[in-house]
Amino acid sequence: MLKNTSIGRFYSGLRQTSAAVTALQFRADRLEQEVQDVRQMAELRQALDAAEKRIADLETLLEERSSTLSSQVAERTAGVDLRVDSLSDRLAGLKRDVAAEQALVTRSYADISRRVDLLRRQQPAVAPGETAADPARQAEGLQSLIDAFYNRLEDRYRGSREEIKRRLLKYIPDAESAAQRCGGLPALDIGCGRGEWLELLAEHGLKGIGVDLNPVQIEEARAVDLDVHQDDAVAWLGRAADASFSMITAHHLVEHLPFDTVVWIAREAMRVLAPGGVLLFETPNPRNILVSTTGFHMDPTHIRPLPAEVLSTLFDTIGFHPVESRFLHAHARLPEFLEGKRLDPEVATLFFGPQDHAVLGIRPTVGE
């Protein structure tokens, strides 16, 4: 009986040992599989690292080749640009030469026409078409009343002295450049009125002389110590010495004059300006519908509007070179209509665009 019990225990232990061995074998198999997996992962990682290195090498090579190609393209483009710039400069030079020759011919013609006029008259140059004054204008009292009326009209509708000076400030660089080119010669303002432009010149260290017929406005100008003369601007210009001014300006004057007088002033300015001097006419802009239909007629002494095309062609004909047109003083509400799209842009500009325009021409230096 004891023997059977021992045998049973032996078999039971044997079964337990066999089960343990089986479990260990299973674990060993799993560990071996995990080792294989780790090895495979290591191999994959090495392959991935190698691929990344290859990609990096290819990217570096691509960048180097791209940089080389970009440099080559840039060099070739620069060469083409230089050739284009050179050709453009040569073309611009040829155009300037042709324009200068044309200006020389037309300037010579204008000077010859002036000399013919002087030889025919055998007296100091006067504006063509001048005749005896209208009998009503010969009355001193009536003329004084007209002068006072005009001064009040300008005070009421043209703007204050400071407002006019603010508008004229943009011409100071032109005056400074002209004075520098002409050795510091003074500027001449014909139809100077109250002298705002002359005052502005003085504030910037520039010399200026003004001429106007209106005694009321001349007194206002003299009250602020400006060098002004009460005289007919045309007659005064005719007496001026050759090459005696660096700049001649007529701010809102030419629209008051017959066109042949405007032509005479422009032609005479070519004589009176020093080489490099500037002639400037500023006048209402008839392209602006409100100006041409209403504002222009607020001044009963206006004769006719003069478009920029007319004045620039006149300057070209006399021989000024170069000639520039500028459109100025748009209505304050123009941005409102353009930005808010309340009006078609072209319509908005026709009604609220530049209210004035200026034409500037330079008397060329000798040989230009």
C-alpha cells in the first residue's frame, strides 16, 4: 500500500515537471521570436538610415546643381539686362539729341520773329494787338473801383494768403533748382497780386521780384516788404534785360489775356530767362467740368481757358526743352467718390479731379 502511494506521488511530480518543462520551452520559443523581431527591426532601421542618408546626399547634390544653374541663369540675364539698358540709354540719348535739335531750331525761329517785330516797329517790344484803352477804363475813379472789386473777389473766393502759399509750396524745388543753375538770379512773378509766391520764395532764401497793375494788391505786397512794382507786366517784361532771371512765373494770369499776348510773353521769356531758367504758367484746368462751367466764370476778367495741350505746344514751339505738364489741386471729395465707388472713376475725375494745371519749360543752355 505504501509502495503504491509513493509511485503515485512520483508520477504526479513527473507530470508537474513535464508541464514546467513545456512552459519553459514555450517561453524560450517566444524569446527566440522576439530576438528575431528585434534583429529584423535593427536591420530595417539600418536600411532606413541608409536611405535617409542617400536622400540627404541627393538633396545636397540637387541644391548644388540648382545653385550652379541659378548663377548661370543670373549671369546670362545680367548680360542681357546690361545690353538692354545700354540700348535703352543709347535710344534715350538719341531722342534727347533730336529733341534738343528741334528745340534749337524752334528757339531760333522764335528769336528771329521777335527781331523782325522790333525792326518793323523801331521801338521797345510791346505785346501785339495793344490799342488805346477803352474810354470807360480811362476814368481813374472807375478803374480804382474795379481794382478794389477784384481784390475783394480774390480775397473772398481764391483763398487766404496761407492757403495760397500752401498750394504754391510744390514749386519751391523748381525755383531752387533754377536759381542754382542760373547762379542765384532772382525770379520774376508777373501778375504777382498780393505776393504770396514772392513771400514764399523769401521764406526759402530765394530772391524774387513781382509786377502787377492792381494798386490795391501791390500795397498789400509792399506791406510785407516784398519787392514789387505797379506796372503793366507785358511792358515791364519788354524792358527787362536779357538773361536776367532764373524763373518767370504767371500764376493764374494767362487766362486773363488774349492768346497773342500769351504767345508774346512766352517768347519774350525765352530772352529774359538765363540759360537753365524756368517759365511756369499755372491756370484753371478746363478738363474739370465744374471748373470749366462754373468756377472759371467766377472771375469776369477771364477771357478763355487754356488747356495743357495748348500751352505745352506753345512752349515746344518757342523752344523750351524739356516741357512738363502737371495737373493739380483735385477736389477734397475725390477720394470719397473713388474709394466708395459712388461714381464711375472717370466721371468722378471729370467733376472732382484736378482743378488747375501748370506747364513748365526750361530755356536750354547753349548748345542744347
